[in-house]
Amino acid sequence: MTFIRLRTKCIIGFTILNLLIGMALFFLIRFEVHHRLEQEIHKRGATIARHLAESSVTPILTENTISLQLLVNNYVKTEDDLRYIYILNARNEVLAHSFGTAFPKDLLKADEPASGANKDRVKVTKLRSEEGLLYDMPAGIQQGQLGQVHVGISEAAVTKTLDGVLTHLLFYMAGIICFGTIMAVVFATAITRPIAILAAGVKQVGMGELDYVTKINTHDEIGELAGSFNSMLENLRQTTVSRQYMDKIINTMNDALIVFSQEGVVYNVNRAFGELFGYVPEEMIGCRVVDFPKQEAPRCLYAAFENAFQSGYLSHEGTCLCASGKFIPVLFSLAMMHDEQGKPQEIIGVVNDISGIKKAQEELEKKRAELENLNRTLEEMVSLRTAELAVTNEGLRAEVINSKLIAAELKIARDAAEAASVAKSEFLTNMSHEMRTPLNSIIVGVEFLGEADLGRDQSRCLEMIGQAGKNMLVLINDLIDLARIESGRLEIVAEEFNLPEMLDKTVELLSRSARIKGLELLLDTASDLPVIVVGDRIRLQQVLVNLVSNAVKFTLQGRVEISARPGPRVDNTIPITFVVLDTGIGIDEEKLQTIFETFTQADSSITRRFGGSGLGLTISRRLVEAMSGNMQVESTPGVGSSFYVTVPLSEPAAISINRDGQNANGCRNGQDFAKNIDTVLPVVLLVDDSRENRELLRLLLLKKQLLIDEAGNGHEAVEMFRENEYDLVLMDIQMPIMDGYTATRQIRQMEELAGRAKTPIVALTAHAYENDVQACKEAGCDDHISKPFKKAALFDCLTKYLNGA
Amino acid sequence: MGPDLIDYEGLIIEIDKELESVIPDFLESRHKDCLLIDDLLMHNNMDEISRLGHRLKGTGGSYGFDVISDIGRILEVAVAEEDPEAVDFARQALKLYLEQIRIVYV
């Protein structure tokens, strides 16, 4: 069907309408004017006829036909459009006429005598002549009694006037029609232009251009339609994937894709398809599949789909010809796309190049065949070898049994060696403990005897015994530590302690030895050194004491300096580097490599000169390593040595104490805690099965502003704790009825169930090994004091746990 | 026959003046402990000796008598080693120590 634009239709419609109106007007005007002109002619003819009738009365009565003829001639001359005049008498005889010589007789036949019934009504008779239509208008003379006057006027007069009028009319109408057509064009354009824009928009959207926006700002129905269209597009943009996006996805796909119509016209082809088969995708779109050679991909795929059209889906393996003339194996899937009503639309084909897979399959098949051959060969060889091995099998079995026996013996030997090692360490530990006890007594006894009034030789002898005893005690302590480290029984504990205070105590401990030797012992701590830290205080102090006492021992003059500096913090851990510097004898470079080895001193003569077990540095280094730290040494013989110990220490989560020992509440972290206790006194529960210990503790705490309750065993303690609230519990561990571990666990459980705040529990234990301390902590104790305890340790504990009470 | 012992005659022990009121009772109890150990040893009640040793170990040093703590430790080890001679050694040491010491309150 021929497409005709709406604008053209509008223009044609308006023009036809104009023409119809013009024609209607033309014919209406022509008819009306003709009628009116005809009436006028009739009236004029009638008037002339009457006038002649009146003027003819006398000549007729006098039978003066000449006058009548003159009268007729006169009228004919003066009136141009008069065609004829003739006068009849009563006998219907022609008295005068304007026809010249021959009067047309047929006029008389056609004539009917004028009736005088109606004077005003003009009777007109239309006559046809060679000149055209004539109007015959008669008038009676003396009401017809004397005769009749007939006047004939040609219609040409009417036609001439009418033609003049219509000529003008046509001119004006042509102008009006032209103007109307121009206006029709203008109006049609005004109406159809937005529609055309809208139509173009619909077309763009139909092509998937969802970003299109129609720009129509008219305030009419089309404007509203455009607004609705734009809103619809906005909704579509939000809910529909755009054509560009789809194209991008399709062209990004690595699988080749082709879309064609049911009739076999290619609608779409992606980049991968073009690359796989050697086509230019843009050139393929719109082509018919029958235009491609028979085995080429588009035609091949279409044919495959036609064969399986009923199923609506097809997945198949085959070979397709490329544009380059090469066949490639492909795996393709074809499917029919349906619209919302389920009506079939386009066919979609996805093609994968399976050349690689085919090649791999072929390779695999080849390898499998090779393997089968190999397998057969091997089976044959095995059969042969089996027969051969059967002969030597007995000999091999004997060898295997022998090997197993050797392995078992080796295991027994290794276990025995390990057990011996453990037994050695335990023996060493136990023996060392037993040796230390009487040795303490010897040293005390020697010191006591030293104060007695003895002879010079006796004093020297006593001094030698005392010194030997002390050296032996150091050796035994070192042996215990080493045995503990080697047997894996060394446990590093994490407890809060005051680092500057520990350093002060270390210096204080060795200040006497330094003073005796005339050495200067200095402590230098960094201003940003943390105060309260978490680590193994005892082991760290042991290392520092060892290093400082070594420094004092090997320095004859000058100074020994201890410094502590914090390193950069990592999370909650701060590596602290302790440096022990001396101006002593120094260590040779070659000896520096072995100085940390067991029983090694820089020079064996040193042992004789300075004493010592040679275990100190080994133990120190092992302890530092156990604390995840490291230890290094720098030394220049004759100038001095510097030992660097870096140990990671962490900061406690909640406590904040500054360098002066001031905590967050402003209380000093020392003996003055009691000064801050107001009227509410802290209550301490002493739990010990030993009455003497309880008495002693009560006596020592007497001067402190404390309230004290006592329990003789764990069970009593639990019951008392149930009934009362305490600020601190001092818990003995080994007790009858219920031991300290059980009591502590029950107290912790009770606190948890009752939602009570956690009361500090400090274990009093005569078992001072690390595993005992650990057991206390696992039972729920916050801290421990070794028994026998010292007053200072007890007071430190009170300060620590009752400071905030 | 017991082992050779160090002569503690006239051994002066300095004790905190604060504890002066409880020391005589404490020492009296230790004298009784010597008799108790003898009795327990006779009845081979090693468990009780061990408990006594543990108590002495925890108490002695706290009062200022470190040697008593050492003797308590020896008693514990001796019971663990099932060595009655060592127990007797400790008993004799305790008895001798108690006889020889002179207390000075400071």
C-alpha cells in the first residue's frame, strides 16, 4: 500500500474542501444571478410590452398601422437586447413587427392569447431560435380586447451579464482557494510536525535507542502525548536493557552469535562470529542465508535449524566452512525466540570453535592407544619378572624382616636416649635443689662465723669457704635454670609490673658490688619509657642482673651503665631495648662468636681470675629468646663491652600510670595507698590452714587500715565469700578439706552466677615453679605470692589490689 | 646415725620487731613439730610428714626463719624420695637450729 504522509493528506483534504466549497458557491451564485437577471429581463420585457400596449391603443383604434410600425421600430432601436416586437389585433392579425419583411408564422402558433386575469403576473414563454433562447413577454391592449403586444428579448443579455459576474467571481475564488491551500499547508505542517518528531522517536526507540528524548513543547494533546512518551521511555530505561548495552554484551562475547529471521535473513552477527568465520559483521546484516555458499556457516546453521524446526532447540556438533575456505569443527546451539504471545520470531545461533578440544581429544585418543600398548607390554614384562622374582622372593623377605628389626632397635635406642635426657634434667634439677638448701645454711653459717674474733689464717680460710659457697650457689642456680630450659620446663609468664621500679631494684641489687670495686653504676631511662608493662618480670630481671653483675665483675675501673629505650609500638607491644655498657676488659672478636655457648667464657683463664660458671650468658640468651626477644654483643678488647637485649613488652589495657607512679586517680603507686582510704575500709579474707600463718598475716596487716576475716580451709572460705563481700582474698593453695584451686574456682563460679564483680584473689603458695603459678592463674587467681613471703611482697600486693578500694 | 651438721650455736636471727608477740609461740610450735616428726616417722605416716614439711616451708621464712623453710622443703623431698633417713636428718636439723638460735628484734 502506497505510503502517503499525513501532511500531504491534510493539504489534499483542505484543497479538495476549498474546491468543493468554491464550486458550490460558483453554482449557487450562477443560478441565483441567472434567476435574478432573468426576472429583471422579464420585468423589463413586460414593462416594454405594457408601454407599447398603452401606446398602441390609439393607433389600433384609428387603424394607423404606420404609427404602430414606427412605435415598434423606435423601441427596437432604443433597446439593444430586444430581438423582436410584434403587435396583434383582436383577430390575431399582425399589425406591426420588427422582423422586417417576413414575419415568422410559427410564432403565432406558439402564441397563446394573453389572458387578462392577472395584471401583474408576467406570462413568459421561452422560445428557441437559431440565436438561442428567447423570452417572449406578451401584454394585452385594453386587457386584450384590442389585441396583444409581444416583446422578445434574447437570453444572451442574461448570459453576458452572468459571464461578467462569474468571471470576477472566479478570479476571487481562485484567490481564496490559493490562500486556503497555503493555510492548509501551514496548518498541516503545524499539526503533523510534532507527530513526525514523535514518530521518529518511536522509530528510534523501536530500534533500541532508549536514550532518545522527544523535544516537543507544544501545549496541546500532542505535547501531552510527547510527555507521556518521554515518561514511558524513562521507565523503559530503568527496566529495559538498551540496544547499545545489548550490542556491547553481544560484541564482547567470545562465543560467536548469529540471529536470522525465519525466512533466512541475517538480522545480527557479533564480532566473534565475524572473527571465527572471516566475515565483516556489518556487511552480513540484511543478507539472505541463501546468498552464502552451501557449506558456509550462516547457511549451514540455517539448514540445521530447518531440519530440527519442530523441536525449537538444537545443539549439534559439525563442521562449517569459513570465508577463507577452511573447514573448522564447531559446536553450535540454535533456538527460536518467541514474543510475549508465544509467536515465533527470530532464530538465535551460538557457535563455539572446538578445534582445540578436538585436537586434544585426538591427542588423548592417541595417548590412550599408546598407553594400552605400553600396558600390554608391561603386563608381559611383569609376567616374566614375576616368574624371575619368585625365585629370589625368599631372600628378600629375610632382608625386610632384618630391616624392621633394625628400625625397632633404633626406635628403642632413641626413646631410651630421650628418656635419659629427661631423667638427666630432672635429676640435675632435683639434685641442685637439694644442694642449694644446705649450701644456703653453709653460707649463712660462714657469714656468722666471719663476725667472730678469729685468727688471720682462720679468717682467710673462712673467707675462702664463703666465697666457694657463693660461687657454688651461683653455679647451682645456673644449673637449675639450664636444666629447666633444656627439659622444656621453662615457662614464661605474663604479669603486670612497674618497669622503672624493676630497673631501680636491679641497680640497687648490684650497687654494693660496684661500690666495693669503686665503679660507677648508672641508670639511664628514656623519658617515654612505659611504666606499667606486661611481661615476665622475674626472668627479665634475672637477665639484667646477670649482665650487670658480669659487667661489674669484668670491669676493673670506670663505669657500668644500664639504659632502657622503647622502640616503635606495634599494636599493643613495645620492644624495649636494654643496653648494659661497661668499660671492662672487653672480648676478643673471635671469642664473640662462642660467648653465648654453654660453659664458655672468653678465656678459660678468666674463670680462674673472675670466677663464674660460664652458664650466665647462655641462660640469659635462652631466657631472652624464650621471651621472644634477642640479645647481641659488641665489644672492643681493652675498651669495654655493650650487651643489647631487646624484649617485646605489652601495655596493660586499662591501667594508666605515669612515670612518677601516679595512676589515673592521682594515688601514688606505693605504700601511701592507705592514706587515700576514707572511712570505708577494705576487707581482706585470709585463707590458710596454718594458724600461725594467719596470725602472722594478721599481725603484719594490723597497722594497715583493713578489716580482716579468716578461713582455715577452702570450704570455709567459699562459705564466707558467699555471705560477705571482700576487696581481696589471700588464698593458700595446699589445704585440707578443700584446696585453694577448688575454692578459687568455686568463688569465680559464684561470682559469675550472681553477677558479682570479680574480687582479686592472690594465691599464697609454697610451690613456686612456673607451672604452679600457671595452675593458680588457670584456677582464677589474679596473682600469687611465693611462700615463705616477705613483708614487702605482701605490701606491694595490697598496694596493687586495694589502691582503688 | 645422722649426718654431720653445721654448728649453729649462737646463731643470731634478726626478726622484725612487729612480730615479737608471736615469735615465742611460733618457736614453741616448732619444738613440738620435732616431737611430732619423730612420732610420725615411727608410725611411718609419711603423708602427714609431707604436709608438715609443706607447712614449715611456707611459714618459716615468712616469720623470718628461712632455715625452717629450707628444712620444710627437705622434709617434702625426703617423703617424695621415701627416704626416712633424710626425714630424720631434717628433724635433727630443726631441733639443733631451734636450740642454737638467738632472736634479736629489730
